Amino acid sequence: MAGELPFEKPLNELQRKIEELKKFGQESGIDFSDEINRMEERCKQLQEELYNELTPAQKMHLARHHGRPTSLDYIGEIFTDFIELHGDRLFADDLAIVGGLAKLNGVPVTVIGHQRGKDTKDNIARFFGSPHPEGFRKALRLMQQAHKFGRPIITFIDTKGAYPGNTAEERGQSEAIARNLREMAMFGVPIICVVIGEGGSGGALALGVGNRVLMLENAIYSVISPNGAASILWKDASRADEAAAVMKITAGDLMEFGIVEEIIEEPQGGAHRDLAAQSETIKEAIWRHLGELSKLSSEELIADRYNKFRKIGQYRAPKPEAELMVDEIESANV
Amino acid sequence: MFKDLFHKKKYATIPSGQPRTKPDIPEGLMSKCPKCGNIQFSKEIEKNLKVCPGCGHHFRLSAWERIAMTFDEGRLAEFDAEMESVDPLGFPGYANKLEAQKKSSGLKDAVITGEGTIGGLPVVAAFMTFDFFAGSMGSVVGEKITRAIEQAHAKKLPLIIFSTSSGARMQESILSLMQMAKTSAALAKFQGDGGLYISVMTDPTTGGVSASFAMLGDYNLAEPGALIGFAGRIVIEQTIRQKLPDNFQTAEFNLQHGQLDKVVHRKELKATLAKLLDMHSDKGGIINGG
């Protein structure tokens, strides 16, 4: 099977054997149905064992699977009437980010996402989904538009990170990311972000300041790629699997930290096994959250988003004095 | 002549009488400039605001050195002095490394925040320090900076952040990344209400810190020669397969490419800050409607 991941090998082998046996049975006229049934039973069991208990590293490999659906795949399935819009009006049109207008169940929205290429040529044109400043600035322009016209913003996060190049630095990679973080905090429209593949560092976060952050079951999201972490920790980038295990990069981890509101289930074996089904579950989740958020006013949306990010972080500190005083007054009243 | 080529000269060893001893110089008396290589009295460099008298190289300052140089009489009313990092991920080696960093630096984490005056004008400021965990931003740095922004907002005071950081702290992974969003959102509120924020980038300001609050000043200043950028030089060289010029990602490079308002020599820094503050103090308070 194309794009087979190492940990899937025993399963695929079994599936191949079943196919062979079926074929042989047909050709020879011998009845193997008992044998086949038994093998299929075993296959199902193996599938469950394999996919229900994926390690963080295995999820990382699924998130990076070359056949994994991209932003444009989902946009095509989830929305109608997509009109792609181009350019940052300052320098160029960065194809590592796509965006535009579309309708979700008939409601106009702005949709933006990182875009990996489908093949080598496409990947080169799209810088493997790693944006330059002009990409982040295009996204910002489209979000400002959405804010002006009162449209919800939906973003798809799928990047290894911002492009590490000299021209990106010259044009202000840091400033472009920083500005998006600040501006996204103040848009008075619902923002829903969906991590669909790999969420890598600042380049991912620059589309990630949402009222709701949803994450596909096998997607990952971290401050540095596990390969980068491995090269810092052990001076060996090839130990990414080990780094993935310690970095808490899975949807479940992020939900525990209060960063992700919902984990969106994937078809067994990963999103690439069934684009239509996956798109349907993503659509359902976006629509449901949008319904909740559309009850809030602009001010409430901004406050809701601010409070979400304001709370994130773990540290040890004595209670501020002001709070102590309130506590004392309250206990005095009791 | 030709034979000499194969003839190895022989040297005799003559004992010099006394064994050579190291010159008797106390540790730390002399300092070597990492840029021009000149060896000078540490005291001379210190008197010169830790700038090399020879080549003008700006040595890195600790937070407390910076505070002493910046605030009137070096006086700071510190915020959140007791806040400490925890190990939220159970990351291998993090807890031990934190303890070691605390011991070697005498600090609790990589930023000190508080209130003071510059040229008689009150400000809230954050002073990052490279000598704690390479100035990396985890939950504590993000939270202390966010609280400093909120203090400036509540007290209607200007805000100055002196940045020096290798970026987000890997050992707190996604929590570190989210501090970028948290601090930037707090700035959005503060600046949106008319708050004045001056960002001073010092060597080095990179990664998650340059890509959040450091680049968001109403005025972006930097010290000469400071390294400022998002991605690391080695990573970029591997990507583009070319050597980068020496001045790549320096303050001067950033100035040339439009990312900074001004590169300010350390000798001029306090006066420049005082002047900027003064030009925003006409309304009595700094914030609109204040």
C-alpha cells in the first residue's frame, strides 16, 4: 500500500494475505471462507489494537502522512462557493497560505489555511506549507476584511513552521507573526481554528488565536518540531520519536492544558483513509461551535478569546495581596 | 644545499632556571572583548556601561545591571518577585536544570518586572535576563510580562520591555508557545486603549520573543550589534544552502530592512527613553482619557 507507515506493516501484511487467499479461492474453487473469516476477525482486532492506542510518535507520523488531506481538500468538501483571494498588497502572494470567501451551510465566512503541496513541484511553489511574512500578512488582510464585514473566520492549521530563510527575515518574519497574534486578539467576529495536521511553532500560532481551537485526533501541535527538540536535547534529529513522547504534542495533551476545546475523531487509520467522512465530522464541529459563538456580541467574543489565552500557563506564585483581602472580607461575612 | 632539505635541524633544550608560573591575576580582573579580542580591566568596561572602550561592543547585561543603569537611582518596586516555574510536562531534566539555573544566577526566572522612574517619569518595565535559561520564555516569563502590561494599563503608565531571549522555552512546549499569544493579546488591549509601549531589543532577541511582544512596540529600539531575528542562522544556512553575511540579523540589518525605529548606543539609551516618555506626558497621564 502506498504511504505505508512502519507501525502499520503487520496489519497491511495480513490484509494482503486475505486478498491473496480470496483470489486463490476463486481461482481454485476451494472454499477458504472459514479461514478468511478467521483472518478478517484477527485483522479487525489488530486494527483496533493498533489505532486505539497510538503512541505520540505514531500520531506524528500519521499527521505527516503525505496523503493526509490539506486545507484545500477540506475547503472543497466542507464549504461551497469558495472564492480564493490572493496577495498581501505589500509584496507578493505566498502560496503557503490559502484563503478566501466561502459559504458554510449557506453562511458566508472567511476561510484561511496553511497549504502543503500535493507533489514535489507543488511543494516547492508552496514552500512545503511554511509561510513567509507575506503569507501571514495575506492572512491578516483577509481577517481584517472578515472583521469589517462581520464574517466568522475559520482557519486550518497545518505547517511545520514559518519559513526559515534569509528573505523571510529581511521582510520581518518576527513582526508578521507578532502582529497576527496581537490583531487576532481584537477581531469582533467568531474565530474557530482547526489543527488538521502538524501545528509547528509560531508559524502555526499566527493563524491560531481563536475562540475555539479544535484538533484532529492524530494532529500534533508544539513549540518546536520533535526533530528540532531531539537535535537540541540529544544532538540527534533522528530521535524525533523519543522527543515526541516527552513533549506532550497530542490532541489529548493539549486538551488537558486547556488549549484545545474539542478533539475531532478521525476515521480508523487516519484522516487520509476517508476524506468525505472526515470533512463531515469537521464540518459538524465547526457548525456547532459557530452556533454557540454567534450568540455572543463583538465585545463578548473578544473577551471570550482573551480569557481563553489569558489563563494558559502553569507556575507557582503566592496569592496576590488584593485577592487575599477579598477572601478575608468574604470569610468575615460568613 | 639540496642535502639540507633532508637534514633535520636539532635544537637543544636549556633549562630556564625557574619554572614559569601563571601571572598572578585575580579571577575576573580582566575581561576579553568577544568582538575585538582586546583584553581590558573589567572595571574599565564596567565604568563604560559594559561597552568595550576599544570597539564599542555591547556586553550582555543581567536584569539587575540593566535596572541599575535605567531606573533613577536604580530603584525598582518589583512585581511578582516570588513567581517560580514548575515542570508541567514532567520534561526530562527540566526540574534539575531549573534548580541549577536558580543557583547560578540567583534569580527565580528569566524576567524581572516592576515600577520605577526614568528622568523622573514613572513607568512599568520588564527586564529580561539572558543568564537565566538563556532568557527563554516559559509560563513564568509570559505571566509576569502579561501582569506587567496589565499593571501599566491599570495605572495608566507607559510600558518598557527590555528583551533578551533565545525564544520560547522548549521544556514547557505548547505552554511556552501560548505565552506568545497571551502577551500579545494583553498588548492589544493596552495599546488599543492608547497605552505607550517602548520595546528595547538587546542581544540576543530571537524566536518566540521576537515574534511576539518584542516586535510590537509603538517604538522599536535596539542596542548596536544585537542579534534580532526569528529563525536561527544555522537553520537558515541549511535551508538556503548558502553562507549568510556577518551582519545578518544584527540590529543594523534590522534597521536597514525597516524593522526598527532606531539603534541606540547604550550611553544614549536612558536619555532617549526619557525623551520619548517626555513627549508622551503632555496629558499628565499617558493613556488616552487618563
